[in-house]
Amino acid sequence: MAVFHGWRCDWPSLVHINIATTGHMTALNSKFAEIQRPPTLWTAEALALLAGGGLGQAAVIGAKCARPMSPEFDVWDAWPLADPSGQPVAWRGGELWFALTVVRAQNPEERHHLARIHHFHRLGDQFTHLGQTLPEELSPGARQWSGSARLEDGQVTLYFTATGHKGDTSLSYFQRLFLCRADLLADGEFGTWSQPVEFLQADGHFYRPADENEGEPGKIKAFRDPSHYRSKDGQDYVLFSGSSGRHPSLHDGVIGAAIKQGDDYRLLPPLIDARGVCNELERAHIVDHQGQLYVFWSSQRGVFAPGIAAPTGLYGAVAETIDGPWTFLNGHGLVIANPAERPTQAYSWWVLPDLSVTSFVDYWGPEDNTRPEEETRRARFGGTFAPFVQIELDGATSRVVG
């Protein structure tokens, strides 16, 4: 095992999805009911406030923190095994984490086409690689993208994105949301994983299906990144990154939501709608802090509409309840920006209940305009856990600590 070092408003329908006891998903007929809550719009006017400066920038990541995790793997998009409230659970004196992982290649961009979920043992700032999480034969797609994991009554539920079609010989961006379960055994290993179940489908009404066969990162549509949230009254939800079904365009990203009722999941209207502004609101998740709900997501500078100068960073909003309305933190939503001199150094932030924030080291080194980008990608790509960043929250205001 390799030891890795990381640092730290007409919205009328609900779509009713049933998970059968056989483990296969049965879609029931759509049920339409009046929903009073419209999504909160993330607007160009809000993002224009970024021009006022005062952005919460993370420190520059140096070569020591950006060194490869191992000669073997690249790692990105990480999340902990947590209890239903989102608190990471104690495990072997530390924590159990999951992350997208691939064998290192000369072109780091190829990782999106080969990704699998692996798990790691975190002890402080060290991450020990333990192995691939799901047996290959259980994978329902050509690759696995991000999700979340919960431990309850000794059983792990893994929510994840299956991308592409199993057995694909060509690349596609077809995205579906699955869950599967396994016992967490006394020795810290997983029991037998259940057959993955597709627990939610895009309805074509609120959410546009992500079924493209061609595309490129940043421009494809989204139905991915399932993130579990349990409210204080015990109600379970799943958030996800989606694309608007009602206002399709080049920039139509939304934060989607679904509510669990028994064994069924019902799609809800989006929480936040960035139509006309941003194509991807990735890895959305909720943190309950001091009686208020904070939703966080990651967006890259290249996924905003022309004319919107927004950096790659962690964004967020606050509300009293999941129904909103949501108020964008600091007026514009930006919580953590990459340093201006290193605009792509980190990505895919995940906020923990103690307000420490993980991400991965992306293209961290200075840009070299004297050589083709393809020649410098490997040298500039980190592919490792980034230094954790600490934030503070006070109502609708956030700041980076230190």
C-alpha cells in the first residue's frame, strides 16, 4: 500500500421513481402536483459583484504539496464516509475516504474516461491507498464519476455516477445515478456489495437527460454527483449536478434535488438555477451550520457564459430550509478562489461540518506559453489531495481563514 500525503416559477411536477425490492428500478407514471417553490436564480448581476474584489483566495500550492501521490495513481474528486448528518465517521483511528482514481498517464485529461472509485485511509494529512471500491463486474457503466457515502447501522451506502455504457468501445457521456450497499465489517473491510440500483432518472421536464455520445469536459450536460443530505427532522434528500430541462441552452446548469419517500425517490425542482450564466454547478452538497443550511458547489472559469469573469472556485449559498430561497454568500456566491497567479491550481472542493475544505491539486504550476499545452500537462498536473483550507461562515458572509 502506498502512503499519500494530502493537505487539506411555474414548477408543476414531481417525478415518482420506485426502487423495487428486487434491486431493479421501476419507473412509475409521472405524478404532477403544484410546487410553490421556484429555484433561486444565480444571475450575471450577482456575479458582477466579483469585480469589487475582496475575494477569498487560497494560498499558492507549492511543489512540496503538489508532488504526485505515487508513481502509480492520479486522484481527484474526494469525499469521506460520513454518518447521515454528514459528519466523517471514525475509522481505524482516522477516517475512510473515497476518490476518483486512475493509473497515471502521460495525458492527465484521459482520467475522465477511465475513472474508478477507490478508497483511502486518512490519518491526519496522510492518505493510504486501500484499493478499488467496487468489483469491476458490478460497475453499471464504462466508468464511475463522483458521489457520496453514508454509514448507518453498520452498512455503507455508496451513491455514485455511472458514465457511459458498460462495454463501450467508444467514449460517451451518458450519466446515470446509482447506489449500492455493503456492510462495514469489524476488520474495516467491506462485505459483499449489493447490485447497483439506478435510483433516479432525469425527467426531461425539470432536468435534461445527460445522454450525449460526444462532447468535451466543461461543455457536456450534467446528471451526476449524487450527494446525500438528511435534515434534522430525518428526511433524506439527494442533491446532484444537473442541466435545466425547462431552459436548455449552452449555459443551463442547475443544482438538482430529490426527496426520499419510503423506497421511492421524487424529483424536486432545482434548488439553484444558473441558466444563461453557468454550465456546470458540480458536486453540490449541503452543510448544516449554526441552524442554517449552506449549499456548496464547484465551478470552473471556462464554464461561465461569455462576458462573465468568474474564477475557478468554491461557491455557496445559505437558506433557512432546503426549499430556499437561497442567498448567495458574499453577494456573488464565491467562497474560495484559486490565487490569481495560479488560476487552475485546485478544484472540486468539499466542505466538511467543521468547515475544513478538501480539494485536489489540478494544474498547479505556472503556465508555460512557450510550449504546447499538451506537452506541459503532465508536469503541471498534481493528481493528489490538496492542502485543506479552513473557512468561517457568519450568516451570508464567508471568509478564508489564514
